Amino acid sequence: MKWVCVVVVAALLQACGGGDDADTAAATDQSCSIDSQRQSLGTFMQAKYYWYRDMPAPDESAATMDGYFQSMLYRPPDRYSYTQPTAAFDQVFTQGRRIGYGYTLVWGDASQSTLRVRNVEPLSPVAAAGLRRGDTIIAIDSYSPSDIAQGLLPAVTTAGVPRTFVVLAAGAIRQITVDSADFPLQQVAATNIFDAQGSAGPEKVAYLAYNQFVSYSEPDVDTAFAQFAAAGVSDIILDLRYNGGGSIAVSRDLASLVGGAKMLGKVFAELRFNDQQSASDEDMLFMPQQATDGTPLRDGVPRVFVLTSGGTASASELLINGLRAYMPVVLVGETTYGKPYGFIPRDACGINYEAVQFESFNGLGAGEFTSGIQPDCQVADDLDHQLGDPQEASIRTALNYVTTGNCGAAVTRQIVRQVPATAPIGETVPPGMFVD
């Protein structure tokens, strides 16, 4: 299997910004003077940026290269392009590690007074200390929830920095002090196999919580699908609520495991570049078993359930769109982010420029989901249960659908979000998809 963005994968050099003379010159420019960086970036954007015709003149007074880059973006359509340090990109997407504590938070009420733990990295310092999904944050390093939401809690980028969490969990207040660390990321957050009563009798339903499309997650995904195939599952629930995207190739591989042999030779995604780069347009096909090194689910799986949130973005949406050209895809949760665009990362002088370079469509030519993909069953993110728990609201709704063939109005009515969905706070990754 192969980050929250959609990227086209051709070669590692291209994934890191190579591919033509202009890119190579930018990446190898030893002076890295401001003038050289700006000239090189301008040349790149005029050639590769998806909306190059509508690109405004750059702001020559910008104080940083990020500010210069941002001034060239075509607003408002482009709410997707961004920059980040190359080292940060490599750490998450290539090395599979992060320096920090390993948590994200979200508001749990309409008045934004209760801050709760949304997700905990399984191998992180806070996980080892017992912080769990659903815990309520009273304070972090004496910063209140409102302080934290305003970004007043200092960011930590080095290991060995102590941080104290005061949390409410199971009716009791406790204090946790941990040091930041360089820890491995585990993108397969949870798996399970549920027993359900389907329309034709008892059946097995697989569950996979998957947080980012990155190549180093492939062994864990393959292990899970081997277990699913051995159990003879008839349905699968993919939990992509916290998956902001990543590699297009990895998204394609996961979709191939879900779809099985009946998908071979069919188009998973069509990538369309700007008119100057039309030679790069590509149809990405579903992959056979020997290419993914995984065990596809047996043919005959009637549909796939995907659990979604506002953070389900880019390569996650690509998977949804790619599969639903050929099979029913039932979305349970909240409307997705809305990012049908992707990029080939460009590395220059220690900065990764993730500028939109292509738009994605499925095998039927459907795409353009910039407003997000709406759920079939609207369900709030249930922080009162752990990932993989059959009583968790989204999972419970999907299992009810297996039995009844519908969302179950009586069930869903109780769990529709009463507060607006908000962006997570903490150690997050920008949404996107890329070619690597």
C-alpha cells in the first residue's frame, strides 16, 4: 500500500520535485538566494500550476517564500495549495515518524467549551501514558481549552519536552505528564471482524480504520486483508474519518484489495493536468493481486461502507469516487472535505511546494466534488466509544444497514451531530493527495 493529499506516483525523484529541467535546477540550486528561489518558483508555477492562466502577479513585498507562493494562488477556487518544510513531509510520508506527543482534539459541544480527544496515535507518548479517545481536556500545560484552540499552546518540534495534561476520563480528573518523542506512526489504527445478520443470513463484516495513504503502512494493510479474506467477509467498513489523503498509488492499491479481480483493467482514476502538461494525463488502473502484494476480498462483496468526516479528504475521496463507478459505496458520517485535486511535490531549498497540478475523475468521468461528498447516513463522530467498537455510532449504523438495507432512521436520528463539525486541533497533517 502506499498523506492527506493526492499525488501522482511515477518515481521517487518526481515525488520529491524532480521531473524536468526547471524542477531539477530549482532543487539543486546551491545559492538558494531569495531572487533565485522566486524566479525558479515563478517559472514552475507558470508551467505546472493547474490554474496558471488565472494566476495573479506575485507579491514582491512578501516577507517569506510561503507568502510569495500564497500570493500567486488563484483564489477562491484554490483552497488546497500550501508549503511545508521538506523535512516535515519526509518525516511523515517517507520515514513514517513524528516528533511530538501523538494526539488530536476537537470541540465536543456547540458552545465550544468542551475540548475532547479525537484520536490518539497508537505508538505515541500519550497513548503509553493512557490518554484515550473521548477524554475531556481540562488543561494542557495550564492552558485552557480556549487558549489551546487559539493556538496559544506552544508547538513542540524536538524530543524530550515535558507536557502536562489534565483530563476528565470515566468521571475522574487525572494528570498525565509525558515527554515529546520521535515515535513511529501506525496508520492502521484498528481492525475487527463483526458478526451480522445480512439479507441472506449470517455474515462476516470487516472493519479497517486507516489514517493515511502511505507506503510504509502496506504490510499492516496486507495483514488485515489476509485476515478478512480468511474469515470470508461479505462486507467491509473502511473508516477514513481521520484520513486526509496521501499517495494516489496507495489509495489505488487499497481500492484494488476491496474490489478484487472484477476490477482488473478498469480505470480507478483519471488524472488531468493543465493544457500545457497534457502529455502527463494518466489513467490509473486497478491493480492485480500480485502487484499489491495483498489478499483481495473475494468477488461478490456487494458494496463497501466508508465512514467519513470533514477530515476525509483527497486520496480518501479519490478511493470513494473510484470505487463507486463500479459498485455501491455507502457513506456513513459527515460530508467529506472536497478535494478532487492533487500535486507532485516540488522540493526547493528545503521547502516542499504542494501546488495543485491536476484534477481527478473516476472511470465514468465523475469528479468535481469541491463541496465534499455527502453521506448516505448522516452520523456524528462518536467520541464515547473507541475505534472498532460495534457500539460506536458510525459502525453501529453501518451494521444496521447490513441487516436492514437502510440507515435506520430511529438509530441515526439519535446520533446526528448537534454542533457544527470543526477542524481538529493538535498534531495534524494538511489534507492532500500526491503522485509519488
